[in-house]
Amino acid sequence: MDGHEMTTASNSTGRVIRMALTLFPLGLILLGAGSFVFYFNKREQTAQRAIKYAAGLRKELNEADLRRYQEVFASTLSGPAGERARTLTTFMESTLGPENMGYTVRTVLSKTDHDAPPMALDVEVTGAKKPRDLVVVLDSFLPELTTTDQAMVGRSAAVFLNVAHSLTGLAKVRSIRFVAAQNVAAIGPYYEQGVDAQERISHVLLLGPAAAASDGEINTALHLEGRGVVLLRPDIAPGEGGSLLKAATALQQQVLELAERL
């Protein structure tokens, strides 16, 4: 090979190397971008499948379920006090869960008593446009004191569960989060473990014994001071003929209206 041929071969090799150095990072960028697109598309498809599955389990508000939930609470609350927390927490978790209502249930456990049942749990209908803006329906489902109206606790829990079932898979503008806490004392730990710093709570609808707590107690527990969050206390009382359906319907409509705000 003469000098000219060697120079030509060297130039060709140089061009190949320079081209490789140019194209290799570009290929990595394109590969990375493709991976992100694939990831987000797959996540979106998974989310859509979850929503469709949950929507298939959606159930209209009805008297039969309201009565059934009330009967469970009446039976449990009239039994041994030591069994109430575990029994009712398990009931709330399984009723809201994937097999019954299609929700993914998150639980808040005690940091000190690892054998205790969850202090609180939540489920969410994630918003389509403002997923980090939350409308929270908060129910405390254990009597705070022996003087607490146990029938009221059962009514509130029944409405809470019935409305949650009627909205599963029904995405609105904002996210709707249903939070079931054993008592008011469990709201603080729920905030610490269950609320992300970037989430914005606009409204909290208080049911059960939590509705009897002061605004100051709720704002302190959920760290809502100075944030303009509106606390609401829906009237959960039997309507005409002792029916809870009217109260459940009113709560459902109120939640939907709040979740549709832009």
C-alpha cells in the first residue's frame, strides 16, 4: 500500500470514528427518550386499565348496602371494646379494596405498636386534570368516648362506604380521597405518612366523630393552617322514614361538585 492509499484509509477511518463519536451520544439520547415515552405510555395504559376495572365495580347508592354497613358497625360496636379497632379496620380495608370496590388501599401503621391494626387508611379516585388537588372525605369510625352516639358512627361509616363505592373509577378534575381514621388522634399520623408535600387539599368533608372536632384540631392535625382549606360537616342524619339514602345522595353530589372545580 503506497502513501496515498494509506492517507485515504486513515482519512476514512477518521471519518468513521468521528461519525461514531457523533452518532453514539445521539443514539443514547434517542434511546433514552424512547424509553421514557415507552414508560409513560405503559404507565398510562396501566392506569387506564385500573380505572376501567374499578369502573366495572362501581355501584349506585342504595338502601341495602347502607343497612348492611350499619348492621356490621352496630354488631361490632356492641361487642368487646378490645376487638373493635381491628375488626372495623379490617372491614373498612376489605370493603374498599380491589375485590369489592376496585380501590388500592393504603394503610397508616403505628410507629410504636407494630401489632396494632392500622390507625388509618385511604383510597383515591385520581383526578384527570389536577391530580394533586385533593377533595378529602374524612371519616373517623371509632367512638371517641363511651358517650359518643354509636348509631351516628355507624351511619357516617355507612354513608362513607356507600359514596366511595358509587364513585370508584369515576375520574373528575381533582382527586377525591376517602380517608378512614380510627379517631381524631390518628389524623396527625395519617398526614405524616399519607399526604405528599406537593399535594394541595382544597376541601375536607368531616364525618363521624371527626365532625365534632374543632376547626383548630383538624387544621393542626392536617397542617392546614393559613392555606385557605374549607372544612365542611355534611349532615349525616336519616331522612324521611329513617332513610340514609338522602344524606348519601347529598354527600355524593357535594363531593362531585367540589371535584369538578377548575
